[in-house]
Amino acid sequence: MEIEITRAVELTPQQAHMLDLHSFLNILNVLEGELQLLGLGADDTQGVAPALLVADTIKNSLTEGTLDRDWTKRLDQLERITWACVNRLREKHGELLSAPGAVESVGNIQSVLRVLHVRADEYIARQAGPQAWIPHSIARLQDNFQNFLAAVERNSKGRYRIIFNIAAQEERDYVVNLKIESLHGDSIVMPPVMQDIFRDLIANARKYTRPGGVITAGLYEDDRQLHLVVEDNGVGIPPNELEKVVEFGYRGSNVRHLPTKGAGFGLTKAYLLTKILGGRMWIRSVLEAGTRITIIIPKPG
């Protein structure tokens, strides 16, 4: 069953703020979790306390305001203090930090910090022209999305892999078929916020698809409009809830029992931003067969 989503969604100012910045809070939560694991593994939780304090301070500032260029300086400070803590732990507990779990945590910390920088750059560029259509390097976008998926995989702690070639798929691997194309060749012209929408929808598809599943995601720009499609072979959405899933914080009745780290904002954000950009959104879903999200945004002028 496929329907076009047309319902009105109203947000309070606080909900709108949470929708705008929730991904940064989620990433900072992941960073804090990895730092805590590293401290516990070295039996030295005080060794990571300075980095945890800075991360918590940044989280508090985000709940009270928005990102600005000064936030980049805070992020640089967080990165410096984090690596200072890691290096001190290495000096004091070298053998413990050579253990596989500690090495994995350090790799995850590096990945999370890289993702934070990318997201901050995207957000600041978006604030400068939230609805402006600007060129993006397709190669860089592909790299950003693959780095994001690599970070998701690392955060799974070995529960699954995310790969990009179905011929290499094993039992608990997700296969992601990711394609970005444009009539402009090496670049695609679109509002910067489309990166958020694309990433959130891919993350949602992974979340509600069991390991071993396949996710197909595409962005395509032609002369008239931008096309976005994300499709999975996951658990699907109950037919009578297809429009409800764009409500703030709503999760399908068939997945509420599943433990997830998200807050149910992905589809809400995608739908509201689509409407702001004058676009249309469709959802096709079959229980236990999968879901397909289609968004079309007309080009201005």
C-alpha cells in the first residue's frame, strides 16, 4: 500500500528545537558511552572525566540554544581534551588499552568525532541559506554517507556489518545500495538539509530491518526536481498508521517493543522539511516485507 502524506503536523517551539538538534545530542551520547567504556576498561574512570565534562557542557548548551560558529571552537576543544585523555590512559595503562575492546572504543571515538565535524559543517552551511540550492560534490557526499554508516556499524559492537556489495554478504550483514546521480555530472544541486533527510531515512531503514536485510537508497537530480528514495525489506508499517508515522515521536505499533536509541523524529523531520521546500512525500509499506519512502522536491524558478 502506498499513500501520499498530506496531513498537517504542528510542533511546539521546544519540539522544533529538538527536531533540529537531536542528531547532535545522539552523537554526543555515543561519544560519552565510548569514553566511559574506555575508562572502565582501563579501571580509571577519572582518566576520561575531563572529556566527559566538556561533552556534557556542549550537550547542555545545545538544549538551550542553537549551533553557531563558536560551536566549532567548542568541538575543537572537545577533540583536543578527548585525545589528551586517551593519550594519558595509554601512558598509564598501555597494556589494558591494547586489548581488543579498548582498541575498538578508540576507533569509535575517532569515528564519532569525525562525524560531529561533518554534521557541524553541514548545519552551519544550512543556517546560512536553509532553502538555497547549492552544488555538492557527489564523491564527497558518497564518502560522508559511507563514513556515517561505518560509524553506525562500529557502534553495533560487532552485532552486524554494513557492506556495499551483495556478493560479500554474510548472514548478519546489511547490504546498502547507495547511489547519487545528477545531470550535472560530478555534482548534485540541492538544499544542504537534504543530506540530513537522506541520512535519517537510511538510519531508519537500518533500524527497522533485521540483520541480513537490504537497503536501497538513491538521490537523483534532473532539470526539474530532486528525487529521493529509500527502500528496505524490513518489518514494515501497519496500513492504518502510514500517515501517523510522521507525527512527532510516533513509532509504529509493531515496533514499540524494539529497543532503539532514536526518538522517532526521522520521518517527522523528513516530512516537515519536504513541505517547507514545496515537495511531496509518499510512503509504501507492507508488513514484514518492507517500506519505501519517496520524496520529490521541485527546483525553484
